[in-house]
Amino acid sequence: MPIYEFHCEDCGKNFESLVMIASALDDVSCKHCKSSNIKKMISTTSSQPLNSSSIPAGALSGCSSRSGFS
């Protein structure tokens, strides 16, 4: 999902917004004060853990199910 982080230049608060298409970024306003004086922040990427049904067959060849930790 395209969730973007923003910083409001007017109230100083950070917020997140789900933006379905890039052209809608211009329509985002602060969730706290409703200002349109906002800056898109650089976000870190996130990932979801894979389950065994989403891993292609053979992708883990050579990997052991043992972690080596006791």
C-alpha cells in the first residue's frame, strides 16, 4: 500500500496518508490542522514477512531450516 509520511509546516506535526495515485499527492492536507502547507518526508521501506506459500519452489534451495542458534 502506498502510505506516505508528511510534515506540516504550519502546526509542526507529522502524519501518514494513504495515497492511491501519485497525482493525488497534491490533494493531501494535514490531518491535524487541515493545512496544505506540507512536505513529503523520506520514508524508510517496510517489508512483510514471507510465508512458505508465497516463496517460489526452489527459491530456498541450499538453505537449512536450522538457524544454528540454541
